[in-house]
Amino acid sequence: MIRLPFIPGTQAHLGVEEGMSNGEWIVSATQSSISLSKGPNFRSDKPLVTAPVQGVFSGQWPAATNTYDINCEGYWLWITAGDKLLLKHFLGEPLKGRRAKLDGFEIEHLRLSHVERENIKDYLFSESLYEWVINGGSWEVVNRFQCDPRWSHMNGETTNGLAAIWTKYLFDGDFCMELYAGIRHGWYQRCGDLNMTILNRRTTASEGYTITCTGWDHDLSQLFTRLYRNGTVVAESDKYLVPRYREGNRRLGFNPLLPQGGSRDVHGAWYYSKLRRVGKTVEFHFDNELVFRFEDPAPLGEGSAGIWTYLNSMMVARVKISAERIRPRPFQFKPAPLPTPSWSADQAEAGLTRHADVFVSRRPLETMLPDYWEADDPVGHSRLLWREQPGQGPYMLFENTLGGGPMFSACSLPPIPYPDIAGWRFELKRTSGARFNLHYSFGVMQNGEFTPTARYFHRISGPSFSLGPFKQSGATDVPDAGAPCEGWDRKGEWNLVEVWLPAAGSGNPASDSNILVRLEGFGDLQPSYESQGLNGNGPGEGYAVRNFTEVLTAAPRLSLATNLPPPLSFSLLEFRTQKPLIEGASLQAVQSFIDSSLATGLQRPTLVVRRPWGESRHTIAWLTPDPLPAFACEFDRQRPDCLVLKSLSRYPDRRAAYARMAMANILTPLNSAGMFDRWAAIPRRMDVAACSTSHIPVTVSLGTNSFNFSVPWQSATFTNGPVLMRIQGPFPLAETFESREMTGGALVAEPARMALDFFDPQQGTCLTVFNTEIGQRLASSFSVSFSLSACPLFQFRYRAGGMTFVTLGAKNYYAHLSEKASGAPAVRYSSAVTNDGKWRTWLGMISDAVLEQTLSQDIFLTPSIRFGSINTIDQTGRYTRW
């Protein structure tokens, strides 16, 4: 039913098909009648039915009685005014199009309009969320403005992850989902993530059709809006939709139904977005403008719907979802499982506690106990379950309930001194969609609290992003055990994972002795697409961990708990063959056997603990290094013009991290090449070139010990051709970076934000400048004094991508590169910097930058050349590099 005010000269087009602007049937109002006729795109004669309206309507506009209702059901269409039937007509066939078009009405006329449709869910959020499932974040009716408490709306807010709600209905067939949303006061620095998902079978954005409207990325760019189909991007646009902070938070869209077209930019603004599918065509509209269209060759079937945001605060005024078929979503309820079928609820924890009877160097032998782990996932509402394998011991089972979130199991084991631990070993299983890593931190104790100074992760199946505060220290590819199902953890093989700690970074063993290592846990602690649920981590996904062992740096000291009955006996098995080294012995006998061992390297025997109720097996691991590390020095087979210091021990010998190398008496920085080896670039200096033409003399210093090598030049597997080191001439700046040294030239070096790449296949050595946080502007400068009149041309090679929006500066003059900045003109012969990740050349007459300046005696003199963003708001991304 469509209710419209009676306004002569207006029309209502019914059954407007896709791609057409006129309806199959048209209802027209004149001064004396209401008529029904065929649309202009259909075969038609004169009006088929005309109904006089004299005496039908009383009063003048805008009287509420001056309205009529258009009703259509099946083959019949009829029009009424109040309780009076004006006309009815047999259509011959149901309407084909789903849309209606109003012509001739003004905005004020539509205040008396009203539409009633079947198969539509319309939410104004004036009631509690009893028809929704909350999946992370805070969802409540709150004041939208800090400055005015009178306006309240539904708010979904999260400072550390996903905030989503999913409707308790299922939708099928063609659909249209509409969202009226804005940004809460105080969150205007990153407007966006007004996201919606529909036809998802489970409560996850990785299923169905998902729109991320001006979505999150690591650079906080606000550039991209994407359409996902079952977790795969199928359409993307960089159109300016939600206002962008870097561009002044200006609104460019227009909504004719809002005063002044929705002239509010951000404060108090409502944005209208619409996701619809008709047949195989999926479209997304923002503020009534088409953003993109996607043709789906296999349209998705029945599913739920939801709205969500990420690291943001979204105000929601209205959500409307219409579909061909709508039905309540069925829910299944099952009792919470006990840790093992044989235990009762009150015996479960006590059953696991019985494993806490043995300690290794004053730390628990069995770490897979509820005392040390807990689920920390307020988004997915994940849970930890505990299982026990006969003859093996307990293991931890982590299960995501609702989907998304960090899937984090937090560890509460106390920190351990860095000199005492080399890493961890454990066995693992995971489902196909589980995305997680192992997280740990280096830090110090301050006021009785652990304060992290460096954060690391060992990648298992989670994100590999390592440009932010979390650095990847290693990776293990763990195959999955299949899709989540009942008892998945009892299927497939356990996978061994070894995690080795990186060098602490100080280069001084005495300083590193004060560092502590804290195991944070399993999961995903940094912002990512995985924690949004866009890439895995759906409901039911999980992982299982057992035999979690600390690898110590000295032989372990075994002891028994004083509050539990002692085990009956112990055995020690060889790691590979599992043959007994000592069997049925006391703990003291096992300790004596360990102390008498003269083996070096990584030791990892299996300790079998026999108790009255059964036995369990645990790996104990430690490193026994050789008295002196064993090294070999040779040409690197992967890096040209480099030497590699190879460890012959083939176990992580931490002493190599403190080594110092000199080639021809020139101190040369060593770089990590995995856990075992380190490499160094051969200095491109005359000192090295002047040394023996047949060998390179190398000295490696480690504490008070020195190791001398003589590396034959002829053993080099490959070398670069000639490289341009410098140019002598009248120009003040010619930097190729082929010296492989960041200092000593014109570059104002900032090692925390700059690095030399020695091995670019096209450019050889090049300088990389990068941001580590917002506000660094991708800035770099070269200290060189010259006159622009004497050297008016400037040229450089570059490779840019992402948000490399920068300007070239000389003194207080600027030339356009890629940033939209006032006072930075495009100079002659130049073209804008292209952000396509390819090597390109920029050439420009930078002296043109002074043409608009007031003439002075030193106008052309400049002390430096600079690159960077010069706008009031930094235009580069948080982790942009070029």
C-alpha cells in the first residue's frame, strides 16, 4: 500500500523494472480525477480507468484527509480514499518491477506519504535489541553529542576491535538493505566503517555479501570501500564517500530528503547507504549515488544480516531490510561440555590440578592447566575447554563462539629472565578458518609491574603484518585439521612448532640480562582483517595446544610440589627413538642423569611421569652450547657482494647476536639471516679494494675471543656489475646510495625511519623512507647548499605506492609531486608522482617554485632539499613507505 497526498499534476509509477525510469502502470492525479494508465514504455491507449474525485477530498492541502491509498496484490490494483473505493482494475499479470517512482511531488508533500510492504524488517532502535545478537563492542542508546544531551540514538562503539549486531531473521532471494548511520561526537578523526553484511549463514562478515564503507586499513587511509563475497573482494572503489579527515572532513554527497541536501559534514550528519541485489546484479549506493555494481554468477542463498563497525563509534538511526522471503532464524541450544566425559563439573579443575606436581627450574612442568590460561575474547565470546589424552596429559582447546575478535587465549605464566630462556616448543592443531599467532614481549619490571619494551609474534596462521609495534620473529606453517565440527581436535596429527627468541637488541650481554620475557598467549593482538571476521575466525573455529615447553638455556633442575602426593616413578626417553635413557627411577636419579650428560646442542628428551591414576609425557628442553661458537665465513649465495657468517652448531646460538665483524679493519654491521646465520655487505671503500686481490681479511670478535677468516674473492658465486658511486662535477648533489652507508653524505639520516635496500633488482642500492606512526609525513631531507638559479633542474628515481602524497621543498619554496597542497605548483618538465609501485623518474625545473615569490638577493639560495607532506594534516599513511 502507498498512501499519497492528493496533489493535481502528480503521478505514481508502479512496477518500475531495473534499468527503466517509468513504471508499467501510472496513477495520475488531476483537478477532477484519479486515473490509471499504462506506462509510456508499454503498449497503451488512453487511460484505462478514471475515477472522479469531486466531493471525495475535504479541505485544502495539507489536510490529512487529502490522501488516497494505492493497493496492489497479485492481479488486482485498487485505489481508496478513506473508506471509499475510487477504482479497481484487473492487471492481467502481477507487477514485474519492484520499484515505484513519484513524479511532481515536493518534499513537504511527502510528509503525508506512507508505505506498507510485506517481507520487510524496519528497525528504528526504539526498543531493546531483542531481535539482534551482539557480537562485540558496546551497543546501547546514548547521547550522540558531547555538546547537547537531547539527541540519543543507537550506538555501536569499540576501542579495540569489532562491534557487530546480527539480526535473528533469515533472508532469501532478491534483497535491499538500507542503513542510516553517522559518527559519534569525539570520533571524527577516522569517519567510516559504516559496514553491513547480508546473506551470511553464520555470524561472521566472511560469509554473504559484505560492504566495508570507507573501511579500516593499516594506514588509516579512508580511501577504499569494498564489496566482499564470502570473504573475497569482488568490487572496490576509492570514491569519496564518508568524509575524510585528511581532506577536511568535508561531505561531498547529496541527499535530497535531508534539509539543504544533508549539508552537515560530520557533526550531526546522517549518511545513507544501500546494498541491493536483483537477479545476479549486486549494487551499492551511498547517499543515493551508485558506487559500484557486481554481477554474481552464482547468487548466494538464504542467510542472516548485520551491521558493524571496527575501531570506531557508529550512530545508527535506521536499518531496513526487504527480501523476497523472510523467516525467523532457528537457534540450537546444547549443554556446555565438561572438560572430559568422565569428570563431573566440580571435579574437572581438580582433575587437571593433579598434573601440577613437578617443576622444572621452579616453573611448572605441565603448563596446559586452567591456572595459567584463560579466554580473552569479548567479541567472539570464545571459550577454553580442557581435554586429557590417556598417557599424554592435558591439552587446551580454544573455540570461537560468535566469530571475529582476537581469538586470544591469555597466558598468566610469570615472566622469565631473557638469559634463562631460548624459546618454546609445543604441539598444535587448528581448524581451517582459525587465524592466530603466538605473541610474546620483552620488557622490564617497573613498580612491580611488567612493562613491555618490544612486542613480537611467531606467525602460525594469523596476519603477518610487521610494520607496527608487533614484529614477526619467525613462522611455522601449520596445516589445518579441516572445518570445525564435533570432535575435530581428536582428528589428524599434532604439529610440532618451535619458537626461538630473537636477539634482545642491545648488543650487550650485560644489558640484556635485565630483560624479561613474557608469554602473552595465542591469538591476534593487533588490528587486522582477521579480527574483523573478514578473513577466517568465524564461529566454531578453534585451535588445540598440548605439550607446551619452555626451552631453557641451561640444564633443568627438577623438583616436586610440596602440596601434592609425589609420582610413583619417572623415565627419560630419547627424543627421536623414544627409547629409554633411564627407566622407573626416582626424580633424583633422573636429575643425576641429566647433570652427567656431556651432549651439546639442543636437548629435548621426554619425561614420563607415572602416578597411581596413570602416566603423562612431557618434553623437557634446554640448550647446552659448545664452549666456543663454531662459525664459517663465506660469500653469500643469495645476496650479491655480501659475506655470510654461518653457524656450524645448527642450533640457535645466541652468542652470534653479540658478534662484531670487520673486513679489512672496517667495522661492518651484521644482519640477521634467520635463526642461525648473519650476513654483512662488503664495504665499498678503497680500504677493501686496496687489500689483497685474492682474499678478503675478516675478523669476527665475540667478547674476548676473535675468529679470523680469509675469504677468497674467486669463491663469489655472483657479483653485481659496475655501480655508480659518485659523480664529480659542478652540481652540488648526486647521491646513488651505492656506498651502502647511510651516514657520511648529504642525507640527514634517521635510522628509525630509513633503511638502505642493497638488493633491488632494478636499482641496486636504494633508500627507503617509511612512517612508523601518524604525523611523520614521510619526511626526508638532504643537507646541501646551492643556488636554484645555477642548478634549476632536479631529477630522482622513485618507487611509490599507497599513500605516498608528498611535496618537494627547497628553502621555503615547494614543487608539486603527488600531494594536493597550496603553494606547491607543478613545475616545468615534471609529471605527478605515480603511486603504482613501479620505478619511475621525476624531472622538473624546481627553480619555477620561486616565480611567485618576492624578488630578493638570496631568493635562489637554499640550504637543503626536502621531501614530505606539507599540509596542515599529514597526507601520508601511518605505515606508508617509498
